[in-house]
Amino acid sequence: GAGVSQSPSNKVTEKGKDVELRCDPISGHTALYWYRQSLGQGLEFLIYFQGNSAPDKSGLPSDRFSAERTGGSVSTLTIQRTQQEDSAVYLCASSLFGKGANEQFFGPGTRLTVL
Amino acid sequence: GDSVTQMEGPVTLSEEAFLTINCTYTATGYPSLFWYVQYPGEGLQLLLKATKADDKGSNKGFEATYRKETTSFHLEKGSVQVSDSAVYFCALSRFQTGANNLFFGTGTRLTVIP
């Protein structure tokens, strides 16, 4: 079946612009996660959705970052007024909540470059 | 807080050599433990997992045993191949206690030379 998909695969933007990153999870997966992979910081958790609600936003690095999920499916991560330190690969993952050991399936990522 | 510490890389081995990548963790309760792998140009993939003490996860010739007494989950393979060249991440999840996200180690880059 189809895996987690993300778009765009690459995004280059200028400092100060807003960007939107999209994640389409595996059908039927109720849990969705955003992570960030950057040099020097490794893989960092950003936010977790269960259905359309986000019980854990603890990893969002600033109020410039926000995310939403609609219809219990697609999620959008928005970064406002981008800064150069936002450059990273943004990874989305989904899991079948309540099953197994929370095995998460990852998308290919969106590589964001802020000039 | 929860954390994972794994062996710094990079690691370079000859084909058919024995591989060990060390991973230790800090967590309250009883986390589930994972090894994820990222092949060049590809996304993160689950390699193996273990959900309780003394469980052994295995896949593609790789093994890791959940050792509660030493809080470790070391990854091993008896004979590596060139195709095993990738970055390996150790991770934990405290799903059972409501902390749903994965905590990752910093990753270890493995290069296998013919």
C-alpha cells in the first residue's frame, strides 16, 4: 500500500517568507508526527497529532511554527517568517495508534533551505 | 528526561566484518526500543524493535537485545555487506505511558567497503 508522502520534496525560500509543508499519512493511521532533522541537532520531535487534535506540541521551537491536521488525515506544518536556522529536513511519520509499540512509518521528508 | 545515547561515528568496516553499534537509554518506566536505518537518498525505515526486557529484535541479519539491567540496546550483525552502508538511529518510545513521540540518538554512519 501507499506509504507516507510529503510535499514538496525540496523547498528553497528567502529569509522572512512563510512556507507550508504537507504530509499525507498512511490511510487509517490516526497518529501523525512531525520531526526535524538538521546538522548538529539530529532528529528532533516537533508535534504529535491524534486525530485532528495535537495533545503534544512540546517540540515546536518557536511561535513561528504551527501545524494543523484536518479530517484526521493530511497535515500541514507552517513556518512563518523563516530564518536560516530553520533550514533542515522536515520528516512526517504516522502510526496506528494503540497498536503495537508505536511503530512509526516515515515519509521521505521535505528539505527546506532558507537563504 | 528521556534520552538515547549512541556510538559516535562514522564507522568504516570491511565486507564480512562484525558490527556493533552501541546504544544506551535513559527513561522512566518501560520504554519500547527501536533501531531505524536511513539508506542513502531514502527515508527512515524501521529495522527492528523490542518492547520489553530481554526481548531480541531481529531483521536482515541484524539483532539487538533489550537489556534493562544495563539500559542498553546494542545493534549487532555478524557479517556486514556493502549494501548495509547507511545511517543507523537508536530510538525509544514511552507509548504505554502517554509519551508518544520517538526520542532518537544522534545516528551512526556506517560505511562498508568491499
